[in-house]
Amino acid sequence: MSIHDLPNIVSVSLTLHTPLVDLLGCEYPILCAGMGGVARAELAAAVSEAGGFGCMGMVRESPQFIRAQIKQYRTLSDKPFAVNIVPAATAPDLLEQQVATLIEMNVAAVCLFWDVMPETVQRFKGEGITVIHQVGSLADAHRALAAGVDILIVQGVDAGGHVWATQSVYTLLPEICRISAVPVIAAGGIATGQAIAAAMMLGAQGVSCGTAFLATFESNAHSYHKQRVIDAKADDTLYTTKFHINWPDDAPVRVLRNSVTEASTPEQCNSAERVKIGEQDGQDVFLFATDSPLKGATGELEKMALYAGRSCDDIHGLCSAADRVQQLVKEARVSMRRIASPEEFDSEILCDNEVSSSPCMASEFNGDYSGHCSDEELYAFIVELLEVERAVAKVCGFSMGQAGNSHRHDLLLRIHFEDTKNCEALEQCIEILGMEVTGAISSNFKKYMAVQGFMPRMQNIRNDQDEVLQKISEILARVGNAQVFNELKSVRDRQRSIIELFDQLLK
């Protein structure tokens, strides 16, 4: 599959506000991978508070521990989050207790991995919990979609930890995006904004990062593990099955090379004898176990599973999870601007914030010029419009699963893209005016969502679009700030495109 096979995907990917953001209730489509032991409440909450989406890794953890971690998370953040469990690596009795606990604790989302178990998926969905499933092949994606998952994570072979894939995420991603009607998240070797932009060019609506968040202050990984990741290069990682205790047979992992990976023989790895090499969380750690060293671990840390993706090449030091999120966001936005308008980006000259001739600009709109509006009046209008645009974008995101055929799905995705670009432009207007940007959403969201049925809901939104366009045109004739004028003009032009797309959708 070439990039030329993805015209619709490419045209809607150059923004960080994707439908996934609305579905998960976060600001940026950047997930913290649910790393067992490493991604506990402190890290997950830090990522969520920074605008990403936190996920706690609770693989084979007791219901009591899961309950305590969820409670701790909720003391640190009121943002939505997910809990990661792995049914195939969990004893049936414990799995049943984990599922019951997550339902009891009313979590917003769960992330599942390894074998697709439709009964577990449906159990969560029956309770209104969003189900995210990580897959590593096209066949797995088909199985997960058939089971009814809400979101897919496509993991590539460059990922750290347990790896279900055998190919790069950048070759697997477009294959799965082509057949998926639900949002797709890219994972594996992603620790820069450039990698995020590349994944979204290929159809991803977000990314899941593990190694990038392992090397943060809030991560529960041992400081030895963090330093090894910081010091490592991509070729220092190894795809191996030598660490296998506690997981299904032949479950490959990507780790940093150490004395175990370099010297042990297959006979030693498969020996029934358990050799203790350390302790952590009050339990023994054995040679060839899948346990990675966590805070407080003691013993031969060098011999433990030091998980790391090939993206360790891009990790050069410890920082807070919030700093990591902001770094990724900043780099991704720069990369997206380069992709969208390379010539404009390279020769970009910011115009001075000076008053321009509104009467001259007004002639474009066939309106009567009635003087510049004040900054306060302009701010009030922009805030109201921004709240409306956010409402429409969010409704489109929530309605994606009801769109039905691929043509309607693609049109709705394009509408969502245009609305989110309008939101970004309006936020830029507010910043130019030196005013405060808030996250408020218009009451229109509840009004639209109260309409049952996909087409009636879309018609309800469409009925309001002409009035929005008229108000934008009217205010434009009274804008004296050149930068704000240009941003609002782009909003008006996109609003015209949105109306056309709604008309196509409703045919």
C-alpha cells in the first residue's frame, strides 16, 4: 500500500485533535502504554494531567492492588484513564476477579493485549466501558474488530516489552487503518513528534508510548533501568524469547542486551529449576522471568528483563511526564506544519500585529462597514464560536461508530478535521489578542447528542451551520487586527467546506 492509496487519511491527519481525543476525553492523542509495574497511578495521572491519556499496567495484579491504584490515581487526577490487563497471561480465577474489580470501580476504559477473547470484550462493553485492544497483525485486528472493540492499538516490532508484531508499525499501520472503522493508535518505536506525524500520515489517530514514559521521574521503573534506557542505542535492544516465566510460551520481548541475553543457552532458559536473582514488591524475582526491575528492587538487576523499544535512541535524559508530553506535542505540531505546507513553513514571515483597513477587507464580504469592534467584543464572539466548534467536533468524534458505510465514515472524519482546525485557529486568535483560552464546550453538544439516530443528529447539526457562517462573515467586516482577520478568514473558508461536507453526508 502506498501513500497515494490514502488521500482521505492524509487530508485529515495533520492535527493533534483527532476523533480519538473526543472519545477518550483527553487533550492530546498521546497515550502512556500500560507497562506492567512501571505505569502505576503516579505516572498515568501525570500523563493525563499533562493532556495525554494515562494507562495503568495491572497485569496479573490482585484485585486489592488494582483497587488501591485506581483510588490513588483519582486523588491525583480527575481525568479519564485506562487500565491494562492481559487475559492470556492471567489465571482464569484471577482474570475474573480483575474484570469484576474494574467494573466495580467504574473505569472509563480498559486496554487488552495478546489473544483476543470476545467474551471479555463483551463483558466490558456491556458495562459501558471503552475497550482498547492492542494487536500486532492484520489477522489479530480482524479478530478484535469482530469482537467489538472500540479502539485498536497497532503495535510494531520495534516496541519494548512484550511484542506481538513481526513487522514495523509503519508497514502494518496502513494495512489495518484500511479495514478499521474504529480509531487506530500506533505503537512501537515512537518517542518523537516526527514519529507521531509519520504515524498520523499513515492513518493513526494517536500514539501509545512506552519507552518515552519509562524514562520519566514518575515512572515506577528502577533508576538502574531508566539509566540503561537513556544510555542505550536502538541496536542495543534485542527481540528474544529468553524472558518467559509468567507468560505464555514463545512470547517474544524486546529488551536491552545484558549478560542473560548474551550468554545463556536454550537449555538454561528452559530449565525447570528456578534461580532467584532478586526481590521486589515483597516477592522473589527469578532468572528468565518477565519481571523488570522496579523501584525498591534488590538483587542482580542487570540480569532482569530491561525492557526498551528501539526508540531509546531518542531518549537522552530523565524528565517529568509533563515535559515529555509537551516535547512530543511541540515536535509533532512543527512536523505537521512542515508536511501540510512545506513552502510556507520554510519561508514563513509573521506579519506585524497592526491595525489594517477594515473597509478594504470588508469589500470582500459585501457587507456594510460599521467600525472596528473592540478587543473585548471580538474576544466574546470568538469564545462563543470556539465553544460551538468544539461541540460539533466532539459530537462527530462520538458519532464515528454510527457512521455506517466507509463513505459516510470518511466524510465525518473530514468534518471533524475541519472543525478541529477551526478550533486551533480560534485559539490562535485568542492568543493574539492576549486573552485567556478556556476549555469550555457549548451546550449544543448535549442538544445534538440528545438526538437519536446518526442521520437525524447530523441533520440537526447541519441546520445550524448556515447561521454560524453568517456570523463569521459579519464579524470579519469589523476586525481591525490583521492576524486575527487572517485566522478568522480561514475559519470562514473551512466553515464553507464543512457545510458542503454535511450536504454530501446527508444525501
